[in-house]
Amino acid sequence: MKKSFIVDGHLDLSMNALEWNRDLRWQIEVIRASEQHLKDKPDRSNGTVSFGQLKEGNVGLVFATQIARYTKKSNNLPGASWNSPHQAWAQTQGQLAWYQAMEFDGHLRQIRDLENLEDHLNLWNTKEVREGPVGYVLTLEGADSIISFQHLERAYENGLRAIGPAHYGPGTYAQGTNANGGIGHKGKSLLAEMENLHMILDATHLCDESFWEAMDHFKGPVWASHNNCRALVPHHRQFSDEQLKVLIERGAVIGAAFDAWMLVENWLHGQSTPLERQVSISTVVDHIDHVCQLSGNSLHAAIGSDLDGAFGTEQVPFDLDTIADLQKIPTLLRLRGYNEIDVENICGGNWLRFLRGAWK
């Protein structure tokens, strides 16, 4: 059977390449072998993403992030962060340069508008998959690096098309996972400027209060690039059914994430294993199915794997070796009674329809 065309709504390609020093042009086996002596990060030798594996899995379009968090000294946010918004901005520009270098090398193609999108899809469908570049829509995860609206306009000129105002903890424009509070004056101003630029709001990582305020103040297109269901895994990182229903009413698409701690309750970082906890790709499909049941159709569920989001095979479904295994999703959907139109919608069609509507 022909492989389904897949759109992945969330990958941290530039962060993975630069902060992990991974050459994504290499085959995944080579990347893993090169890291066998490294112990600085828990996912060393466990990576799941490379350009070759994207093409093997017929993942022809991804939403690829810039991510650079600014954290004040009083914030105990784990992981990489920057001491000032200016440092964070500079980091995002380094990530942009990486994407541009990969474009120059023929591995990626930036998708900025509807014409780019349709050209890329036509090219992908008419050439051997391994010959062409993977398309990417540039997104920003956490908006702390936006120093001013002049910086936002420059980012838009460079291809930025979607912004998630928050990540983990308190943010300049909104409050994220493990934080509390609303979006404030700065957040409202950011949303207004995003509307003026016809940008997409990514609701992922917004804490509950910030989420509801953002829904009230932003009238443009909204998606949730990588978010699971609180009804299945009770944690504020996931969205409640009430939140999901509002997103569905707004025409949003919700990408299911593959991070194991978002797929089962009481995951213990560094202790739990996917096999022990029986976290499988079918578990991801549980979340996809939940969104479909809430909406009464297959028009709002999608894939937002986050498979290179600072974890690897130690924290993904046990039956997933690389991102090419996203091709297992169509079969799992069919086994649950989803028809071919449903499968096409969930694997990529919903993201494509969303972009066509947002960019018309």
C-alpha cells in the first residue's frame, strides 16, 4: 500500500541540530553511533529524527521551530535558557541561519505562503521522495525572544508564520506549563500585532488562564501544534475537553505529541520506560481518537510528534524506532474503523486545509 503523506505539526529541528550537535543529513544509525561516548544529555544515541528518516516516512512537510527561552534568575526553569531577551533573539537568528543553510544544501524548503505550499506539494508528489527537500513552516515556541514589534516584523519577513507565546514557566507575553496567570498587557499587544501580520497562534503550552485570555483576545487562526488530552492523562500540560471544544469551534487542528510522559499518567523521568509502561503508538492514537470523538469528525486531529524535543527512544512509544514509524498510524486508525478520508485528514490533510484557510 502506498505510504500516506504525513505532515508533522511540531519538530525542533534547529535546536536538535545545534544544541545537540547532530548533523541531520546523516543517517540515523550514524548519528546514534557518533554519540555513544556522550553522556551530557539523556537521549544520546537515542535520536529518532534525520532528513533521511523524514523522507523514509513520507513526512513531506513539518512545522519547524525556533526556540530560545529567556528566564530570570529567580526562575528555576530546567534546560537551556538565555539571560536576556537579546541573547534569546540572537539564538533564534542562529537557528534561522541553520534552516537557511539546510535550504542551500537542498534538504529543506521554506514554505511561506499558499503558492509555496502548492508548489511544494506538487513537487513532492511527482518526484521520488528521496530526491526532494522536506518542506517546513517556520514557527516560534515561546515568544520571549521577541524584543520589540520591529523584531516581530523582521521575523515575519524571514518566514516566521506561527507563534506559541509561552513554553515552560513564566514568560514575557504569557504563562506556560507549570506556571499560572494571564497574558497581561504585553501578551495582548503581541496578539494584536500577530493579527495584523495574519500570523497563526499556537495555543500549546499556555497555562489555563493564559489560554482563555488568548482565546478571548486573538481573532485570527489558532492551532495546537503538539498537545494531548487531559481526559486521558490528567495534567495541566494537556488540554481539558472544554479547551479542546473551544479550539474545535475555532477551526483549530490539534497535533498529538509522542512524548511518553504526555501519554500515560505518573511517568517518572529517568526511571519509567515505554515498554514497562506499555506506551505504544496506539496510545497516541487514543488521543487522536479522543479529539475526533469530541468533534464528531476527523477534521481537527493531527500529528505533532515533538520527537526531537530533547528526548529520544527512551521516552517515546516502544514500537517507534525513528520518525519514519509515523507510517504505522494509518494502519492503527483503520483498525479502529477510520476510513481512508479520515486517515488522510489525520495524517496531513487537516494541517494542509488549515494552512490553505489561514493563507487564502
